[in-house]
Amino acid sequence: MILNKKDIKEFCESVWDDADEIDVIVDKEHQIILIKMSSMYDAPDLNFDRLMQLSKFMGTENINDDDRFGYGGCETCDWGSKYGYTLTVRY
């Protein structure tokens, strides 16, 4: 199991190239890793291929899409918006 935040973030940045922001939190006490991804206008694409790549990298299939969020931006053009999700990896 990969528990290094830097390695996880670099891997996710290579797979989710459409994400503007990727944050990783490793919670060893609860044995979870939270990977929060977001971008302006639309959430980064989440598909089976990307989840399988993450599963192989992390060494587990226990990955959930737990939290979807969206914050609107400008009323006319949506500039400054943020849409995304949090993936929870359990180990």
C-alpha cells in the first residue's frame, strides 16, 4: 500500500490530467486515504479505466466515490467555479 502523499499525488496528476487541483490526505489512524480532485467548470472525468489504474497503483479495490461537490462561480460565465469529488481509499 502506497502511503506517501507525494507519490499518490504525482500518480493522480498523471492519470487525472483534467484536474486543476488534487489534494491527498493520509489518515493512518482510520486507515483511509482521501483524494480530493477538482477543476473549474466540470468535475474531472471519473471512469472505470482511471479507477482501475488507481486500484493497481494503491494495491486495493476498496475505493469509493464518497463526496461530490460543486461551487458555482460567476453568474454569467462560471469563472472561478470548482466541481469535483473525493475518492476514499481504504486499506
